[in-house]
Amino acid sequence: MMYRLKAHELTSCFLKGTYSAIEITQYFLKRIKKIQPQVKAFLSILEERALTKAALLDKKRAEKKPLGKLAGVPIAIKDNMHIAGEITTCGSKMLSNYKAPFSSCVVKFLEEEDSIILGKTNIDEFAMGSSTEKSAFFPSFNPWDLKCSPGGSSGGSAAAIAAKLALLSTGTDTGGSTRQPAALCGVAGFKPTYGRVSRHGLVSLASSLDQIGPIAGCVKDIGLMMEVIGRPSKYDATTIHLPLESFTTNMFTSLKGKTLGVPWKFLENLKNATSKNFEEGVKILKDLQAKIIDVDLNILKYSVAVYYILLTAEASTNFARFDGIRYGLRSKNANTIDDVYDLSRKEGFGSEVKKRILLGSYVLSSGYKDAYYKKAQKVRQLIINAHEKAFQKCDFIIMSTAPASCFEIGAIQDPIEMYYQDLFTMGANLAGLPAISIPSGFDDKLRPFGLQIIGPRLHDVNVIKAGHLFETAIKFSPEIPPLFDKEFL
């Protein structure tokens, strides 16, 4: 059963000749066609592109040419990253006709290492959301419970991995949008240090917060993918120029000598079942010989306010480019240039996008910039300082990834309550830190929880190694949602 393999296992099978790339691609395309109507993880399936790449890989293997680290691995790309010649919608009607003229650096790196791109995954419109309900096309559904949200904004990418429609996927994490859906879907999701992965070819939401990261069925696959995408780019001035690192060798065998900080006071907001699951995770980490201490991160109670001031301010600036003139949707009802600007945005943007643009324009406006935007920047620096102070006492910070397990579609109508879905993940984005979510168990309805490990800046490798050790110790089972743990072929 090919869908049960991890990415590193499948690429090994391909290299040994157990499966051809064509067999792998056809298998997962059939699985997608069968399961997509229930999960709705994808916005587009790139069948012809995938089969063409598979044929090239089979030819390379037959000719004994060198093959990449991800040879034969089926992968899904979040639909806010460009693939040359393919539509990039960002889950919005505004870009429903936009064909990308170039590929993002991450896509280039993945294709250079011989992965097979199966399609583009669903997303809250322009990555503005925590449930994938804000997609302009349709919501995605959680494979563990089809009544529930897979989280967001990378909900399609997380759902695709949970349902085994692909073995690797890309997400973007601006305030938790890789880790929160990974937690809700029972898979692993990683947010690298800001600048560790190039954002070139990613449609920006908030440039000082956005970071591309991998989603996978296990932490080792996260590390394998980071070895491919975690490299600098000459097209992105914000990428960090570091030597290539190995994320999958010399893994931790215990956490002896490591100190883990828990912000217990901040975690008082956890709901009962989530709190119990987190405490069980802490016990497992203690059993791995880690020392657990209390750290003060209570300043994170301001993170939602700070985040939504800074994010909307940056978004309102970034979204000025969507004017109906240069690319994307142009209203057919416009008679003047002012009509083009006004009506194209009115018809192209959804309600959440309009709301955030208006808020961002407000906090940047004359008379309010000092009161809101500049003050938020000052508090952001205090959040960075608080993390630096905590890391003087500990090697990692641990907390729950989300305040609860997955929620039913439509259950959260209060926008503030939805914003608080990212309460425990925003801090890592505001401080630019690496953080990983690992599956940590289930509630009484078999809905997954996630535990989050956060490390100091540039300690991405150690965060992944600690995550792998926790994953090995917790024995998360079942790994695949029972509804989709079948061949379907």
C-alpha cells in the first residue's frame, strides 16, 4: 500500500526500482480523484505536468543519471506559490485568471531534486484565515472528521497529507498557518527561522512575518524537505546565507542535558482536554530526560493585538498592487479608471480581505500611525526580548499548538474567536523563530492535538531533531484517518 509509506521510504523504493515514477504518480492521481470530492484539499490537479515529470524521472533512472533527494515523491504546493505556466489563485477570484510567468524558488528547488508536483492546494483567500473557510472557491474538510475544518490558511496542504493524497506539501506560516492546520490534521508542520527559506515567488501577505515551511506525515520527512528548500536565493534579499545543513543525521537519542521552558501562566487559556494532552506531552519529554522549567512569556497575551495591527498594515500596502490594471481580475462594469480600481477590488476580494485592508489602511493613516502601528512595533520588540530572555534559561520552549482540537465548519462565527486560533503560534512569527508542531494525541472524538517546540533563531536543525525524538516516543496512533486508511483503487 503505497500511500502508507513516508516520503523518505518512497524515494528509496523508487531508487531501488520497486516502483516506477509513472506508477507512483498514477497511483496518487487515482487516489486524489477518489478522495478529493470528500476532502476538497486541491484547487487544481496538474496531471499532465506530473506525468511528464514522472516519465523524465524513469528515463533518468534507466540511464543511471544522478537523481535528487526527493526523486519520485508526490508533493502538493499551496496555491500562493508560483509554478511557471500554472494558475496561482491564492484562493481568490481576484487571481482566478492569473498564470504565473515564473516558478517560486521553493518550487524550483523541489523540482530540481526530482519531486513530482501533483497540484495546488486550497487556501483561505490570500492566506487570511485559520479554517480554509475563507477560500473564494470552497472550504476544505478535515480527514479525521469531515464535519470539521482542517485549520488554515494552509488547510488544503495539511488535509492532503492527512488523507495521503501526497506525501509532502508546502505551507506558509504568517501567524501559525503551517503549524495550526498540521496540528488539527494530525500531521507535522514546521515554520523555519524567518529568512531560512526563500519567499521569492510567494504572493506576500505580510512580508515581515511570512515564511514558507513543509508539512509532512513525519518529522524525518520535514527534515528531508528542509534540506532541499532551506537554502538562500539571490532573488530574495531577506534570505539568510548559511551553509547547507543536514536535518536528518545524528538525531537526538534523548533530551538529557536539555532544558525545556514552559510558559505555564500563558497556557492558562488552554481548554481542559487540550491542557490534559499538553501535560501528557510534558511527561513524555520528562521521560526523555529533559529538564522542565517555567519561563515567563506572559507578554504573548498581547500577541493577537500586535499581530493583527502589523499584519493588516503590511497587507494593505502589499495589496495595493491588485488594482485591476496590471494583472488579475478587471471589472467588466467599469467605465472610468476610478471604476476599474473600485469595482475590480469590490468584485475580486472577499469580505475578510476587504476587512483587513481597511483595518491596515486605518492603522497606517495620519493621526493613528503612532497610536497603533508604531506602538505595535514596540511591543513586538518586547516579545522578541522576552523570547531571548527565556532562551538564556532553556534550549527550547514548548506549548500546545492550538487552543483546542479541530472545530466544525461554521462553528466559529465571531472573528475575534477565530483570530485566537493562532494565539499559541503567533509569538514565533513575531520573533522570527523556528517552531514545529508534532501530533500529540486525540480527544474523545478522535480529533488530533499538536504539541509545539520552539527554538532560538537559526536553531532549526535542533528543533527538528527534538521534534523527531518526541514523535518517536509518543507513538501517535492511528497515524492515518480511519475513513481514508484504504487503497481506494
